[in-house]
Amino acid sequence: MKEQVHAARYWSQDPDGRLRCDVCPRRCALKDRQRGLCFVRQRLGSTLVLTAYGRSSGFAVDPIEKKPLYHFYPGSSVLSFGTAGCNLTCKFCQNWNLSASRQMETMGAHATPEAIALAAQDNDCVSVAFTYNDPTVFLEYAMDTADACHARGVRTVAVTAGYINSQPRRDFYGKIDAANVDLKFFSDASYRAFSGARLAPVLETLEYLAKETRVWLEVTTLVIPGLNDSDQELGALVDWVVEHMGAHVPLHFSAFHPSHRMLDVTRTPFATLQRARNLALRAGLQHVYTGNVLDIEGGTTFCPGCGEKLLVRTGFRVGQVRIDSQGQCLRCGIPLAGHFDPLVSPMPSP
């Protein structure tokens, strides 16, 4: 299959003639025909190109809760797609067949930004999600798709590790309506050892989104036995979220299952997720969820005022809604943080 290329943004030239990609903190320096670590950004002659533009690893219509986003039009449908490649090298990646792919054939579906926006509209999707792999590496494609979606009244969602430099961060998130950012560890040493990245740029992205944008933000931490599940690390993480982002920001603790290069690590015990959730609630976070497990309480949104069960979920299905279209509790009237208009009706029981 012949590759399609598209001029990339965010690069500079070093004195020795190499082109340096400025999208993420890796700042890969490339000679002609070389690719960055992400695989999809490549130097061709005197310019940098995005080889993944207009090509997707596939599409799916998902519940928004699968991203996971629990306060962004809950119960609505989202059109999900990604490309290939990633700018992190997580040994525990749950989508490694896409993010670690070095085969252009992985991206078999061709779709223009306009075609994606139209498909979302035709499938009654409230939003389009850039997911499966990190949209940071295909941000030109994602940004053009976001423009096409907004022209049709479709919102946009980024599911990302947040490993991006300041200028592309401002430009990209200027076109995004909601994001779920993975905060993988609260240890720089662990980031370097298990993801090939650094902690500080991720924290910068989180604080930027929380304080300087209107992007609806939720955070996910994959809890890995023996790596980031201690009370000390979880406590430091949740304290940082409360102080630097706000108690209203939803935090999701997801269960790890053996994958990629960490097949020898056991699944996350349910009790560990419960311990993490309780620790975060005691620290002051208002909305803490568990993921990759069946946990009705850990999937329920409670009123931060009176404690009423406002959104009750079983898996990805929203089975009870006790808020109005403005997100106000029907019992006490306190508004719930998030986006709820239009309010999607609860799904009937199977």
C-alpha cells in the first residue's frame, strides 16, 4: 500500500542540518528518510511529514463512558478512531498492537476529516474521539478533523498521555472539547523505566488544561500491582490533583491486565482499586471511579452536596439519571461539574 504524506507542523532545523520534531518532549532529530520514535512522523528531504494523515486503524461507535468520560454527555455515543504509533513506549500498553505498530498496513481505513465528521453525524454521535493511540502523534489530522466536526456541531475528545510541548499543546487543545489524560505514575523514575517518558511534561499538560482552557478534563491512572499501587504514591497523586486541578475533576482508577511486555504481572485485585478510590475520596476528590471491573458503586456519580446517586452505571450502561440538563441534582439542586445538555436518557435494562 502506497503511503500518503501530509506536511507536518512544529519542527525546526539544527545547525548540523537535522530536522527536529518539536511536537513532544522527545524532540527527535532526523536525517532524510528517518522516522521519529512515534513512527508516523518522518523527514522527507527538507521537510517533516505526517504519514498517518487520512489513514485510520479503524472506527467504532462507543459509549462515551468507554473513553472513560463520565461527566461529558453521559450515555451518549462517540465515534472513536486512531492511527498507529505512539510517542511513549509503555511496557504495559493495552493497545500495543496499534501504538507499537511499525507497519503502515495497520492503518487500512482511508478517511478525510470531513468524512469522519459526516460519519459521526450519520451515526448520531455527540462526539468524535481521537483514541486507541495517542493523538499527539497525528495532531495535524486530529486538528483538521476537529474543525470539520465543529462545523457540523459534533464535539471532539482526546484520549492521551499528555506528553506534548507547549505550542502544539495550545493549538491542539484549542480545538478539543474534552480530554481524558493518563497519569500513569507519580514518579519520574517509573515514567522513564516503564514508559520511556518524563513526569513533568504530563503534569504541565494537566495543569494547563485545568487552569487555562475550557476543555472538560478527566484523569485516568492504570493501577499496576507492585509499580504504582502503594498508598504513598497514590496519596501523592491524589493530593496533587486536588491542589493543582481541583476537587471536582473526575479521577478514574483502572485495573491492569497482563499485556505487551508485562505478561508476568498479575491483574489488579479489586480490593486495590477500592483502596485507591477510598484514599482519593478521603483526600477530598468529589468524583472517583473504578474501571476495567464490574463495580456499580465505583461507576456511580454521587451528588457532591447531598450524596444522592445521580448517574448509576453498570459497566458502560447508564441505567439511572437523577440530574436535569444543566447537571443539577434533582434532590438538592447542586450543580454537577461537567457537560450534560443535551441530556441523554438512561438506557433500558437488558
